[in-house]
Amino acid sequence: MKVGVLDYGVGNLGSVVQALQELRVVTTLVTRAMDIHGMDALILPGVGNFADCARVLEEGGWFAALREEVQGAGKPLLGVCVGMQLLADYSTEGTPTGSNAHASGLGFVPGHVEHLRVQGCDLRVPHVGWNAVAPQSSRGGLFHRIPSGTDFYFVHSYAFLTADPGDILATTEYGIRFTAAVRRGKVWGTQFHPEKSSRAGFQLLSNFIENPEC
């Protein structure tokens, strides 16, 4: 399988690529939207501000290409951190406080993204560190061979509120319970960084690559 890591100019993707290479996966850094068509599976990383990432993706033609490949051709996609949030309909991050404005996402997983404080978290934000993740199903899939309660590494201030609870793949707790992973069809997302989550993170990446029907 040839995995394309989308490099749209918003951060260092070295840790993602290194993790995939250690798994002996054929990996390509995709720097142009048109080039995703030659990949078998896609990973959408993201760091920083949702609105900034969404703007770059839209202006670079990535949104249109992703919709064609993922929604049209059924290509497997894994969003990581802000990359998971970009799967939502919209986010309030990067918009004026107190306004009704929002930044639009891909809409692959219905729902929206809100600040942890708005969701009721009274702990220090951003949330940085290791947290136990609880999959919502014992069927395996993305969390195959990963015990419930395994720690993964998080760095974020916003979290995904899905419109359909059935799209929640896993949760974690940090002042509140929030979505740690989502899945709809062949689209997956993790709020945590699997590439920075040691052995468990590598297992999760391997599960995504080896079984795109998971």
C-alpha cells in the first residue's frame, strides 16, 4: 500500500513520516493536491489553528481533491489532531469571540469543534500530555491489539462534538469526557498523535494501513 501524507505547509511532518517508515510502509509526502490521486490511503495531519489550516487547504485545492478521492472514490483517510477536527462541518477556532462566525471543514464526519472551556473543562488548557483512551467498541478495528485504557499523547485546546454519537470511536477524560477518535465509513480521525504515542501509536497506524476496512 502506498500512503500519502498531506504536506500543505502547516507544520513539520517528520514524526509522521518516520513512524510510517519504521513500519516499512511506502510513504510519500504529497505537496500538491492533484497528486493525492495516486495514493492508496491518505493521512491528513494538522497543527495550530483550524481556520488557518482550512484556508490553506481550500486555497490549495486540497478540499476539492479530498472530497473527490474520499467521498467519490472511497479512499481511506486518517486525520490526526487538527487533521481530525478538519473532518467536521465547522469549528469556532480562529473566529471572533462572541460571534456566530465559524470556519468550515470537510464535512466528512458531521459535527463541529469547540474549545474545551466551552465544553466545560476547568483544567489547564491547552491539554498537553498522556491520557487513557477508551474505545467504544470491542470489535477491534483501529484499536485492534490496543487495550482499553492505553495512554496516547494529546496537544490541543479544542475538541470534536459529533452530530451522531455512533461516529465516536473512542473517548478520553480531561476535566470532561470528550471525543478522542472518530470514524465514519472509511474516514477515521484521532485527536491524539499516534506518531508520538510510542508502541500503541505505531500499532494504531499499522491497523489503519493493514486493514482499511477496520
